[in-house]
Amino acid sequence: MHIPHFHLHKGPKGVRTISYEQLLSEDDSYASEKLSEDHVTEVHFVTDKDEDSNASGESRGSMELLENCFSLLHAQDDTSKFVSLTMLAKLLNDHPNLIFKCWERMDMKFLDRLLLSTHYEYVDLGVSILLAFCSEEAILRSYEVKKRVSTLLQCCLKHYDLCIPVICTLSSNPKSAKYLLYYTSFIINEFPFEQAFEILSNALYALDNVQTYMRPIFQGIDKRRGWKLDCTFSFFSDLFSRFPVQSWYSEAIRANLQPLMDAVVERFITDKNLSSATVILSNLLKAAGPASIMPNDGFMILVIGRCSAEIRGSLGMLVKAVGQKGKHGTVSYTVCECYEVLGLLIRYLCENCDVLAQRIEPDKFFQLQRSLTELFSDTMDFLRDAWDNNKNRDNLASHVTVISAVATLCLWLTEDDSQYAQASGLMDIFVYLWRHSWSNGIDYAKWISVALPSMLSNKVFFKAFKDFDAWKVVYDDFIKCNDDLKGDKSFNDYILSTNEEDGEDERLAQAIQDFHILIQLNSLVPQSIWNDDIWQEPYWKNLLESNF
């Protein structure tokens, strides 16, 4: 560990002391350069002499030097304190193991005075000292560092660039990050927004849950009318990308969401770039639901139209890019967020279709449906073209744009039977992605199997499904889910041990979905599969008997 020399220098002879008032005064002309040369020479004489001693003598010498150092540090005059810091820097460079002893005996009041000084040299010295000691995690999490945070933030208001390395160091540990976040209200209300957001982002990212700190942040932005600023959007876009909804949202801030939503509405109306707005909107929708967030049906129609246009305008350039890492990453990210928003709104539309059909004018409702139909027609063309133009299918299947496109497309296909014939042209892709999900943890099986029962009612789609022997992937998935569920126990033992309060296991839900698809495909599947041992499990045996 390297301890900096604290920026002290030799100066002319002649020393005077300095009071606390002088140290903080605007008129203070006492600079670190005015340290006595005699004092500095004495320090070097002592340290040089110590370096020439043997191992035991070196230890004794360093301890003697340490005692001399702290005698000067706690002296009444400030000149002695400055000299002691020169000694301390030299001592810690030679003996870094003494850092904890030095921190325990540090003159904290003097350190605070340095941080609050009106002279840059003193502030620089104080920040350097604090940063050097905070390089040790145990010191970083100490009570004395916690007590310095208020002073550091006051210093940071005047010397932001000087203090930000210490802020970043504090933010590197969850405990010390909380020391900073204790002052969330002060930070968001007193600092320029860009600086406040940088401090808060650094500190928040050290934690797993940030609910506690969201309300004062919302209130501070509201108080200072900062909702429309680009830095505000960047802050929330980054925050929501980093944390899942449950990590930042609580009912306590529901009432504070409206100003942010109003700013999002304005962005959708006026801005060409929807990147930040879609990230924020998707998270607000997941947190509070469309009914609470959407100001009116007109805005919902606007959002669907703009997101659809954003996606359709970008898919062409992404056909080849999805097979090349890093290419058009920003565009892919925006497209994914647009799909995310559309998925949430499609669910809302499906769940409230009758009510919305009565509320929304027929021509606008038709316009909304046409917009989505055209989008997903283009989405299927994109998937077909991307598949045919990229040989590395595993990379393609793992690309965020493909994942988002398939997830939202399958949701839409559960409702729109007019596009089943076109969807039949993706049968090879669906089968591949379903199998791909087994080893890569992507929910393709879940998404495709939800849409499949509806699509199988279409003759064109059913024929394509039959031609690809796609029933095999459904049955293989059913067996795999059962194997995963059983582990070392029998399947029935697993079912009996499942706690209903914990909710249904996703693998069990998938197995049940596969079962119902197999029943629907009874005319396609070989009848011999119904004789497999899996159907002797009481759970499936009962289901099978009730369906035949």
C-alpha cells in the first residue's frame, strides 16, 4: 500500500503558529509552503537515522518516531501539526503496517479543519490524508470515517473534483456507502444535480436494495423542479437498469411518481431519442401498473405508436448486427426497452379489452391494433432474415434483441389469430429456441408454449408443426421438467412436499403446460408415448385419466 506524502513542502526559515480561526479565514495567508525548513530537516534527520538501524533498532526507532509524530500532532500550535504530518507520511511509506495505529491517534478535529479550510492547499492536504487512510477497508468502515462524512460533503460542495475520489472509495463498500446515503436529502437538495446524481449513483450501486433512499431523492428533485433535466433521466435510466423493481419501489413513493411520469410523457411527445424514457416507463409500469401510471388512453396509444415506430425503424439495421457482438448496441438496447413497454401494455390491453373498447373511439382502437399487427409482422420478418443471415445460431438465440422480440411476439400471438399463418414460417426457429432454452436459462419454452395452444388451432400452423415433428420438443421438455423436479425423490414425493404458500414451481407449471399441449396434439403424437413410465406417477396418471 502506498501512502501519499500529503503534499507538504520545505519553506523559508521562520515559523509562526496558526489558530483555528486563521485556518478557516478567507484572509489566511499561511500556506503549507511556509513550514520551517529546520523542522523538515529535523524530520529527515530522524527518519534517515532510523533507516540505517538494524531490524530491532528500526522497530524501536519507528515507534519512537511514531510517538514524536503524535506528540507534535496533538500539540497546541498548528505548525507542529503540519510537521507531524510530514513525519507521518514518511513513516507510513516505510512502515505501512502502522496505518491502524496512526488512524487511532489521528487528530480528527485538525483533519476536519483542513477539510473545511478556505485555502485549497489545506483542503487538498485533508482530502489526501482521508483518502490514504480509507485505502484500508477496516478504516473505511470505521466510526471515525462515518463522523467525517458530513465534513467531507461540506468540503465537496466547494471542491467537488478534489473530493470525488474519496466519495468513490466510500462507495466501494456497502457499509461506508450507507454513511454517505444517510445524507441523501442534503446531497439532492444542496449539490448541483449532476454532482448529486453522481454521488448518489456511486453510493447506491454498492447496495442490493435502495428503497429507503428513493423518497428523499424524489422529493428533492420535485422541490428543485429538476424532472425535465437530461441528467435526471440519465440517473433514473441507469438506476432502473441496475436494480429490479422490488429493489427500489415501495408504496411510500407511489404518490411521488407522477412528476417523473409527467416528464416521461413530455419526452414521448417531443423527443426523437426514446432510450431513457422507455427504460423509465417500463419500470414505472412494472412498479405501479398501467392503470396508475398512464395519464389517459390517448397517451397509451401514443406510446404504443412511438415504440412500434422505433422498433420498425431499427430492425433492418439489426438483421446482421445481432450476430456481431457490440454492433449497434445502443439501438439494440432501445429496441429491447420498446418491446418491454409494449409487452406490459399488451397484457394490460388483453386484461381490460372490453372496458378499453368502450372507452376508446373505434377508429383509434383499430389504429392501435393495426399498429401492433404491422409491428409484429415486421418482427417475424426480422427473425426470419436474421436467422437466415447468421450461421452462429447460439449467439443469435442469446442476443437481447432476439430474446425481447420473441418474448413479446409470443405474447401478441396469444391474442391475434390473423398472424398465425405467417408465424408458421418460423417453426424451425421456434423449435431451435425451445431446445436452446434448456441449456441457457432463457424462457423461450415458456413463451412459445403459452402461444402454442392458440396457434395450433390454425390449419396452416398445425401443418407446419406436424411437418417439423415439433411435438417431440414438447414431449422432451415435459420429460426434462419431470426429471428436474424429481431429483433424488419420486415425482409424487416432490408434489407432496411442495408448499402451496410458496407458489407453483416454474418447472411444474411448464410441465403442466406441456401436458395440455400433448393432449391437444393427441392425433399427432405416437400413441406409444402414453405407455411411458412417467404416466404411472399418480399426479400425471390422474390428469391423464381426467383428459381421456
